[in-house]
Amino acid sequence: DQQVKQNSPSLSVQEGRISILNCDYTNSMFDYFLWYKKYPAEGPTFLISISSIKDKNEDGRFTVFLNKSAKHLSLHIVPSQPGDSAVYFCAASGGGSEKLVFGKGTKLTVNP
Amino acid sequence: DAGVIQSPRHEVTEMGQEVTLRCKPISGHNSLFWYRQTMMRGLELLIYFNNNVPIDDSGMPEDRFSAKMPNASFSTLKIQPSEPRDSAVYFCASSSRGQDYGYTFGSGTRLTVV
């Protein structure tokens, strides 16, 4: 039973346009959400996070939106750059646990 | 800091052999996590330690898998005997409670069991 779902295995966008990556979760106990980026042959690296007390967090070109009622979050990248091409993982934790539950990832390709 | 260090980077072994994966967490981090990544299941948590004590091993697939953390700077994940279905990338990660960026991952060990 997947608690964190990324339903799009891949996404392709043009350089300069917006990339929107989506994530849904089922566990109401989750109260902290993170996005990680992963390049081939490397470990995932932290990108941006959001607490359930917020509905938006922004860091440069990256913005994460959280819709608690829909149990949905999204990552917006504007403008997209070829170097953003990677696999993006959504992750969640909650209930005081340190455990992070990951989605299966979305492979983003930004075309020059 | 050199980050989370995993060894070996690649391991090819024959079915039935023992495999040991190693991890050195970031100094000062008090939690350590072992994850496995496969195409089918994505990133799944196998076990995690807090202050060298195993807290949750519910993700360990079966008794063939074992993990230890004898001190704050070293952990091992052992598979004995290994099977082809264990082929995956195994990641170690560490964290410190209170940080807002989750875990720091190592580069992973790609295990191939033939």
C-alpha cells in the first residue's frame, strides 16, 4: 500500500518553461513533506521542504505547494533549465517519526 | 565534512554468497537509515537506527538481511545468503533531529547478485 504516490513516471518540458511535478499522499498523520532530486549514480539530495502549517514554500526557482484537504503537493520549477533534468522524489513524515516515506519518483527531462 | 560514505560503490556476487555493505554517517548525526531502491518498489526503508539503537526494522525483507551499528560512525548491512532478487541500489542516509532538510544520502552501493 503506497502512502506516497507520484503518478507520473516521467515529464518532459522545454527549457525556460514551468515544470510541475505532483505528489499525493494517503496518510493523514504526515505533517512534513520534502522533495529530493537524484542524478544517475548519485544519492538523492534535498531540494525543498514544507510543513503542514504552511501551504507554500519558495526557494529561488523552486516552489512547493501543499493542499492538505486534497492530500496533494506539487513542485514548481520556473524557469526550467537543462541541469534540472533528474529524478524527483516526493517524501513525507509524520507522527513524530523520523521515517521518510518516498514516492517512486518522476523523471524530469528539460530539453534545450 | 565528506558526507555519508558508502562502500563498496559496486558489488557483484554469486547467489548464495554473503554480502556486506558499509556506511559511515556524517559526524554528529544521530540517526542512520538504510534504503533499497528498485524499479518496482522505488525507495523503501529497510531499517533505521537512533543513537546506534535499531528503532524500526519492519522493512527488512527477511531473515537473510541483518544490520548493525556498533558505534556512531559505522554501520553495516549484511545479506546472507544473497539471492538474485536482492539486486538493487542500497542507500545509507543520516540525519540529526531538528534539521529541516531530512536526510543526507550516500552515493549508494549497486549490488548485483548473479
